Amino acid sequence: MASPSVTSASRRRQRSTRLTVAVTLLAVAAVAVVATLPTGSWLLVALAAVLALVLGAAATKITHSELLASRRDAARERAQQAQEYRRLTEERVAENTRFREHMEEQLSAREQTVTELEQALAAAHQRAAAAMRARGEEARRAAQAERRGDNLSRQLQEAESRAAEALDQVAELETELETVRAELDAERAEAAAWRKAQSA
């Protein structure tokens, strides 16, 4: 199949040839009429006029057919452009849809991570509170044991160690939660900027 540029060049050559033929016919008609006028022969002038009329009609027909062909070519090119624009629009819509779905998946994953970290943080707070209560209980028992001479200081130290570990875990989870929340906020801002750019 010929490329559009080759086909267009071929059409221009045909158009140029047809218009040249039409102009040539008109020129021949004019030359025939002008050439017969000095002869003074009405028969020759009438024949030249008839010839000019026929050649003029032929030139008009050629020009008219060329005009129709040009309009058909222009309509065909506009239809091709419309199809190209439609294809480009469909590609852009598909790309935008894929990007939106990807962003929604990322946001959903981040929100799920935040929810899980919040649940883990709540559980860590509960464990820390329980450890603090246990430490208080152990301290009370240690005081009683000390009065009774019972050695519960080791249990108190273990309870304090567990409480410290629980507090460290709470601090780590809080730091991780803040990081994930910041990333989620950044991705939400990016998604909002993308939506604003798409609507502009």
C-alpha cells in the first residue's frame, strides 16, 4: 500500500497535469478565435467560436472534476485526521485510567499499612500499660517481701526490663507510623495534583 506522502504527491502531479491541460485548451480556443478574426470569413470565425466553446466546455469539465476530486481528497484527509485524533484520545484515556488505578492501589496499600500499624501501636500501648501495672504490682510485692525478708527484687528487675522493652517497641512503632503517614500524605498530594492537571 502506498504511503500517504507518495499518494499525495501523485495527486498533486495529476492535479497539475489536469489544470495544465485545461489552461492549454482555453489558450488554444483563444488562439483559434484570434487567428480567424483577421481572415474576415464568418464561417471560419463561427467554426473557431464553436471550437472555443467545445474547448471551453472541456476545460470547465476538467476543472470541475478536479475541484470535486480535491474536495474528496480533503474530506478523506479530514476523516483520517479525525481517526488519528480519536486513536490518540483513546490511548490517553487508557493511560490515564491505568495511572489512576495504580495510584488508587498505592493509596489503598498505604492506608492498609497505616491501619495495621495503628492496630499494632494500640496493642503495644496495651502491653506497655499492662507491663507498667505489673511493675507496680511487683514493686508493691517487693516492698512487702522486703518487709517480710522475701527476695522479690529479681522479679521487679525483670518486670522493669519488660516494661522498658515495651516502651521501646511503642516508640519504634510510633516512628514507623509517622513515616508511613507522611508517605501517604505525599502520595495523596501527588494524586490530587494529577487529578487537578487532568481536569485542567
